[in-house]
Amino acid sequence: MPELPEIETLVRGLGPDLRGRAVARVTVRENRLRGGVASDFVARLSGRRIRDLHRRGKYLLAPLDDGRVWLVHLGMTGRLTLAGPDRARERHDHVVVELDDGRLLTYNDPRRFGRLAVLEPEAVGAETGAGLDPLGQAFTPAALFALTRERRTSIKALLMDQRRVAGLGNIYVNEILFRAGIRPRRRAARLRLVDCARLVRATRGVLAAAIRAGGSSISDYRDGRGQPGWFQLHHQVYDRAGSPCRRCATPIRAQVIVGRSSFYCPRCQT
Ligand SMILES: [Zn+2]
């Protein structure tokens, strides 16, 4: 599933091409995505100029010249790909946006958990949630410490809770907790401020490394040019149960926490 680094990679890759471009034509071939593609989606997007492209959590946001915002969430298997006008149609190409220079921005999504909408600006917050963006300035040790107070959940569940921290999923939370030396099951309320400082540092470090590597391609993820990311080659713990820890050689352990596989080193993480 695409997480924050993959979306950030998309924004950086597609942003320069999309900013300032106008939408010439929109074709919806399949509207059964998450929440459905609204009947006025085509009318709201056609003819509009894309003013900017940025990210909030795992959402791509493109403010349009009429003040509305085009929102894209890739769900589990979504891909947004920019290609020339002669791009051959593929299975699961659900929405095709033709730009004024003839290029095609195609939304492909085999499992259809993604979301596409054009919203009034004041409706965007309700859709994306109020969680702190882990690359934003507001994500500080003190802010994370405040979030952990009175929480009965594990730190892993808290970091994956989109209402509190936006954009982190299972892969990166496993990697962040390893880098911070904290076990996934540790009670959030038990963390000290110094632990939160380590977590914030680890979060920024893991996300920056993943963005540099172009994201992780676990299953279907591709960037805006159809290229896979390579961060999966750098995973320290994710999906490495039984393999030696890259730091201390102790076998990595797996454990299910709130329904998701967790991986940790029993020696490096306490
Ligand atoms: Zn270790």
C-alpha cells in the first residue's frame, strides 16, 4: 500500500509537470472507486488549470484555478501515471485526465480502494483528517509526547492512527520503531519525552531515506513515470522475520499487533 514517501515521491515527480497545466478532457471509465466518482467530477475538473500539487498525509491535493481542490488517494493499489498521448490503454485504467499539452495522466487501480474527488476547499480537512504530518514543522517531540499521554494503545497503533499522525503505514512504522530502538508493543503512555524525540528523529530519517530511494515497491506501487521505488532493499526489519538483524545479527521477530504484522529486533529494541 502506498504510504507517505511514495506520495511525496509522486508529488515531487509530477509537480513540475502538472503545475500551471490545464485539464483538456476527463474520461471516467469506472466510477466504482471508494466513495464513488461523483457525477459532477468530470465537469468540475474539465477546463480547470492546476495551480499546485502538494501532499497532506497520504493525500495528493491539487488546488485548481476556481478555488476547488482535486484530491487523489491511491488506496491499496492505485497508480497515477503521466505519459504521452499515445499511451496504450491498460486494464484497470479507471480515469484518464488529458492535459492541454496532450499528455495523459492516468489513474489505474486494480482493487479500487482509491479515491478521486474535486472538493470545495473547506471540505478537504474532513476528508484528509487532522493528523499531524510527520514531515511538517508541527511534528515535534513535544507534540508527539502530548499525543501519547493517556493513550492505552501501543506506540505502533498510535503512529498508524491517521487521526493523530497522517500518512504512516505498517512498513514505515516498523522501520521507524527499529531506528528509534523502541518495541512496537510499548505502551504509548509509557514513553518519555526523550523517547518521543528519538521517534521524531527516526521518523524524519526513515522517510527521507525512503523518499531518496523513490519509495518502496512492495506490490504495485509505481511513481508518476511508472518506475518502481527501491526502498524495500533497505528495510531493516519489515518482512524480515527470522533473518539476522543488520545491526546485531539477532533473528528478527514477527508479532501481530492490532491486526498487522510487526517486525522488531528483540535486542536493539526495548
Ligand atoms: Zn538488533
